[in-house]
Amino acid sequence: MPETTILSNETLVEGGGNGAPPEDAAENDSPWRLLLARAQNLAATPMSAMGLPNPPKKNLLEGDTEKNLPFDIDNVTFSVFGAANISVFNAASDKDADGYLGNPAHVVGGNGNGNGNGNGNGQDELAIGRLVDFQPGNAWLKYDLETGVKTDIDLGDAGFDFKAEGGVRHSAYLRHKANETVLQALTWDLTHPKFIFTRSDLHALKPGEMVALTAHGKLGATLQLKWSDIFTSGLNVLGRLIPVAGEVFNIQVGASASAKLDISVSDVFQVAIARVDANTFRIGVRKADGSSLAVGITAAVVAKFADEKAVQKVLQQTVDGLLAAPLQEVRRVLEPITRLDELDDEQKVLVEHVLKRLGLDGLVEETTELTKELDAFEKKVAQTLKEIATSKAELSFAYDYKRVEAQDQVLVARLSTSAVDFYHQDLVRGRLQDLLTAANDGNDDGLELERFLFQKSLEVSKSWGFSLAFGKWFQASGRDKKRLENVKRRNAAGDIQRTFLGIRGYEGKWVKDKLAWDVDFNAEMIKYFPPPVKANNFQYSLDLQMKNQQRKVKADEIPALVDRAVIWGSLPPNRIGEIADRIEALVAGLRKDITFDYKLSLDPVAFKAVLGELARSDAKAFGRALGEAMPWVERSRLTASARRGLFGDLWRHYLVDDSMTPKRLANQAIGTLERNGHGQLAFWEAKWRDLRTTTLGGLAELNKDTRDDWNDFVVGASILRDAIATGGPHEDIRQAFQKMQKLWSQSHHVWALGVYLRDLVNRRPELGKHVGRTFSITYKAKNGELTTEHLGTSRPKAEAEAEA
């Protein structure tokens, strides 16, 4: 049953002086005495009988005069100015609007069937939403009170991260025996009121009791992001700093190197403190849903470096990688001379390479001029590193934060009594950064971080897709990963903000490689909209990622691994040999795991630009993509363009002809290969039943639903396109995802989709800055250090020419 409201009013009148019941209630017409007088008709009603049936709402008090509360924090005074409400909970089925009180906790987890049910992480529900555990034989009175703030100074100067606008809502959950009468319970509670602002009130809480506040404020934390993840997200931005088109670069950074960034999100929050037992408290912080304070407010995330020197730690490797030359060596060569013609032959090779890289070949003669150019380039790289790191932190944090259900906790921590005392002033001010930092570092024995967003640490160990910790979504899944989340938030005006998360992935094998892939379809509303929510209220983006992990890489396998980066547009096709040689030298003799990571991302601008093409059934174009996405195998060394030419039309026929079987397809492939002088490949194609992962017929047999999956993908894209164009219902997004994601269930299809997307964006050079294409290698070097190499290409020539 829903919560039962006992008493409520719009305004609490002045009286009693200090907000507590007067010592002589009989002679003082205080608010508390008036309240108790109004409750006389409930005097003999036991708590357990309330709600059977529900009594009508009753006014608590009438009047419109403000009344100060009995606490003052650093010249900031709180006073009652708005609605007061008292509700009773006497059954496990009672629904608390704030979700803090409910059934006893039990472990829940994802069921692995891909339907998105369960939280998938094996945590108990208490850790996710509730802080107060309902126990039979007890009943709770919940007190809600809207308070205002009076101060002559700025709240920030008093150390508050909360704002005064809209006031603060105070809540208290106080426990009683179910056989107590309502009047007994009210009399006790109102002669012993408890507020989150007073430390002694926290000490007076009984196990199973809680106090909370709701306010518009700022949640702060310090996140530790690995530079390898930052580079993966921003490699295309760094590559654009090289003015010469089509130049390959690589940036080497320690895989464990990280940067600390201060994150703050402004929103309407609820901060709650609950007593667990005599020595333990639990705190929770979450988004306030449906609060009157949230009207007109959209969560805003801001990131900045906690340590400005963090950029300097990777700046040298970044500049050296972009220049493909050690900057310090170039400076050393230039320092003793004034003109470049004074260089010896060896020095000229180094400096001329840098001049060409910077587009200054033949334009610079004086060393001072080149030094200025190098200084400016280094400064620009440093600024760009800051921008891509803060952008990664902001976008990823916002992505995860928006997908926290309103009934879930953004933060849960367990504190000892002494820890509560120590952090109390920070908690009531909404200042959580010191607490989070201490919990993450393990510096306080009385403090344990149970949950922050979707993990137990502020250090991001692995980033996938648009998320900070993408692995969270799959923790309970098996090898086949599919998840569709739909999170809704509503403000008091009735406006709605929804976010969709659509993920499909798998862990399996491709030829000799162990692969894990994920496609992240992101649909989110960046602000509240009045209902009904429409598909055009959202912005959309897409992220494809492949990870290939091997214990050891043989030299003859490396070109095939580089080829995968080529087909997604990370590297130019004419540099495969050169790049393969470099990788071979890097990993020569290594026996540890080596991971090849490929990523292709379309931001909302790029996705919107190509959606119309995705919704058009271009079997010829996708057939070419399927052909190019077939694997490079040592026996043929067919380049991407050769595979595209040989197999593209064959795949097109397969897509459009329902009668085309894998056997017929293989026979046609044999004829095509023989006519084009590939007799050995034709011989292998004849063995397609045995070579299912490397032949045309074999892939068609292995992935029996290729034709249907492609058709469904086009249908899904059409549904989404039309829904956006016509302002269709948001439910169309779910239908579109369910259709589109079928194409993401097989690795060959995902590779082909990446090729198809590459072709679409390459037709629109202006989209270059909206598309992320990265290729990274992580390996354990001979000195034992885990290292990541990020390889990329500066702007394609077509893009550079279009911008010129």
C-alpha cells in the first residue's frame, strides 16, 4: 500500500521560540502543542492500524509566519517556510516516495539473458537504493519539512555547496513499536525532534532511523583516469594538430599512468544518514526525483585537473609522438646555431623531418623562428591534452550519472561513529570530495566506500564505449552481452528526462585471436521536456570497439592485425608494412598478453548526418563492406581494397537474393577468384565447410542470419530516422535498437559496420572532427612495464582540402 499521510499543512506558524517544544506546553501555545492537540482524535489508534482504511489528510497547522529552527551553522540560519508532512509506514508493502525504506535487503543480479533485468553486479538492494530496512513489529513515522535559508553572507563563503534558491527539504524516518499509539509516537518524536544538521541528533538516532536533506547543490569527487583511456578517446583531436595531411604518428604512454581530475555535478541531491547499529552509520547520496527544487534545473558536469602538472608527465611523449622525433634532441641541435644551414648532414635529416611534419619545409631559415614554432606547438599540445582529458571525464561521468536510477544511490558509504562526527560538517554542507578521496585511498579505517556510480572505486581501471567503467553493464552477463536500459527522471513540474543505453557485445574467437567487442548505442535527453517524450527530444551517438588479446603475436600475424585498423580508417592502407615492422620490433620476444584495441565513434553530429544513409538499404555498399571486412590471411595477403573488389558484389548478391545459399555463394566465389588469378584462394574456398572463418561460403554458413540481420538493421535505422523526423514517441527508440542490434551480434558484421560507417563519413569531410578512430596496442615491455602505443593518422587529405 502507499504511505499513509497522517497530518500535513502548507505553512508552520511561529511559536515556541527555538523550534523545540516548550518546557511548559500547557501554558505556551507552541506549534508542537497545537500539533498534538490536532492529533487527539488519533490518541487511541495504534500505529499498526493506520491506513486501515486510510484517514483523510489533516492540516497540521494554519498560518503564514516563518519560524526559525533550533540550529545555526556559521551564520546560516534555517527556518520553516513551506509544507510539512507526516506519514506512517507500518507494512513491508508500503511504498516510500523517496525509496529509502522498504523490504529487507536481498542479493539481486543480472540473469545473463540480455534482457536488462537486475542490476547485474550481485550487490544487495540496500546498497543500491534503501538505507532503512523494514522489520516486522515496527512502524515508522516520516517527517518532511521544507526550510528556507537566512544569511547575510554568501553560502559558498560559509562552506556550503548547496544553494539557497528553492530552500532545503528536511526528512526524518523515526522508528516505533507497531503497538504504540499514534499520539504516543508523535508526542515522543515532537518532543525529541531530529535534524541532519545537528550532530547530537545523529547520535540520538536508533538503529533503523534516518535523517536526510534535499537541496540544489554540487556533488564533487576526484576521479583517476588512465591516460591510455584519455588518448583512446581523443586521439583524432591530437592528430589534427599535425598540419600535414595523412601523416602517421604514435604516442607511447605507460598503461598505468593516470591523471586525477576534480569532477563536480550540479543537480538537486538528497543526502541521507542512517544508523545501522550502535557503532555504524550509512550515508547515501542520490539524485532527487520529482522535487520542486528541480524545476528548470538540468544536471551539469564540470571537470578540471586536480594537479595541473599531470599534463607535463605525458606532454613529452605526446609531442615526440606527434612529431615522430624527440623534441629535446631537436632543441639540443638547434641551441648552438643561428641558421639551419649550419647543421651537419645528420642533424639536417632530423630537423628537416620536423619541418616537413609541421608544414614548414622550405619556409624557415633562422633557428629562432623554428624554436618559436616548436614552443607554440608544444603549448598547443599541452592545451589540447587538458581539453581532451576534461572532455573525456565530463562526458563519461555524465553518461554514467544520467543512467543512475532516481531510486538508486550515486554514493553509498559506511562510516563509524567517529567518522560521522568527523565528516558531519562536510555532509550537511554537501561537500563530499574529502570523504570520497579518503574512502578511495583507504586512509580512514572508519570509512568504507560501498558504491560510487557503478563501482567501488574512483579509479577507472578500464573504459569502454562512452562510459567511465563500461564493464559494469556486463558483470552478470555471459559470453553474449546485450542490455537495454531506460532511465526516467521527472521534476515537480511534470517534465521528463530519459536516457537510453543500448549495448550489444560478445567474447569469442576470430581465426586464432580472442576477441571481445561491444557496440554502444547512446540516446539521451540533455534537458527536461514536457510529456509526451518524443524521439526528437534525444541526441544519439554510436561507439564500436574491438579488443584482440593474444599471449604471443607471431610476425606473420601482425599485418592482419594492422589491417583491422586500416579498414576502420585509423591508419592509411599504404603504411601497413612500415607499421607492421614497428610493431614486430616492439613485441619481439614477448610472451605476455598483448592487446590490440580498435575503436570507431560517431558523436551526435556525425550520427545525425549519416542516419538517413543507414536507413536506406544500400546492399551494394554494405556488400563491399562485408568483403573488405573479411580477414587478411597469410596465404593470400589480400589488401582491404582487393577484398572489397573481389568479394563485394558476391556479398551484395547474397544480401538481395533469398535463394542464394552458402554453397552457391562459395561456388560463385571460386569462379571469381579463378578468373582474377587467385587459384590458391579458389582452392581454399572449395574447402569452405572446413574454413568457416576465412572463406566467403564459410562465413555465410557460420553467420546464417547475415541477410536478415542486415535487413533488420536497415528497418531499425528507418524507424529511428522517421521517429526523429516526425516527432514520434520515444518508444520507437527501443524498437529501433532491438532491430539494429542484431547486426552487432557477430564480429564479421561489426567489422563490416565499421567499414560501412567509415565510407559514409568519408564522403562528408566536414564530419572528420566528429568521428573518433583509434588503434592502440598494450603490451608488457621487457622491463616489465605495461605500455600502450596509440597509433593514428593526421587529417585525411580530403578533409584537409575541404577545410582549405
